[in-house]
Amino acid sequence: GGQDSKAIFLDQNGQVENFAMNDKCAAGTGRFLEVMAKALEVDLELLGDFSLAADKPSKISSICTVFAESEVISMIAKQERRENIIAGIHESAAARVAILANKIKIKKPVMMTGGVAKNKGMVNSLENRLGFKLIVGDLAQENGAIGAAVLASKL
């Protein structure tokens, strides 16, 4: 999500069986990626393509968005390749999301939804971290709204 990441495990009837959310900071979220794109002066929609062109992802050690931004600015000053920095950002964010997913003991198939699912580099990093392919629908960014509309129609 934009301000948080969630892992939701649904039972066979589509009911929430388990749920985890990073509610303490924005690391691993769409907002985190927005801040990093701005620091790198790269269009948010191009982050995925840049990331996939990396040859050696940079190591982002800070999990805090503010501190990670400082790390990125230092990397830019050291003239690290933007592609490598972005791949490192994706790996850092994927690590945070994978923690949530593993906390609820996810099982395949797994679908990634939300605007961040449109970022090919982020999807790739999360797949690598989890060890399997994710399902990303054409309407990934609209999934939450569609789900809310379906629930509201049942009231």
C-alpha cells in the first residue's frame, strides 16, 4: 500500500484467516518508493525498469525511510549506478514485506495487489525473496476498491 504493507491469508471461502501489517513505518511501502524515486530524480513509474537493469544491487541497510533516503543520497554522491541503487531499494522493501508474509505463513498461490504491484522490479525482488512467482492481475491497483465494492454490495 501507499502508507503500509499488508499480508493477508484467506481461507478457501475467501475469509481472512490471518493478517499482518507494518503499521509503524513506511519502509517497504509505496510511499517509501516515492521518496526514493524523488531522491534519485527518477520517475516513479520507471523504477521497475531501472531495477531490472542492475548488475549489482546496492545494499540499503536502513529500514527507516528517512535514513534510507540519506543512504541513497550518499550512494548518488559516490556515483553508484542508479540501477543498482534502485535494485537495492527494491530488495530492502521486499525483505520487509517477506517478513510479513512469512509471519502469517503464506501458501501458494499468492497474489500481489496495490499500486506497488505495477512495479516490475519490486515484484521481481519479492518473488526472489519468497522463492516463487506472484500473481499480479491487470487491475492490481484497483483490487482494493473492487473488493470494497463487492463487500458493500452484500450489505
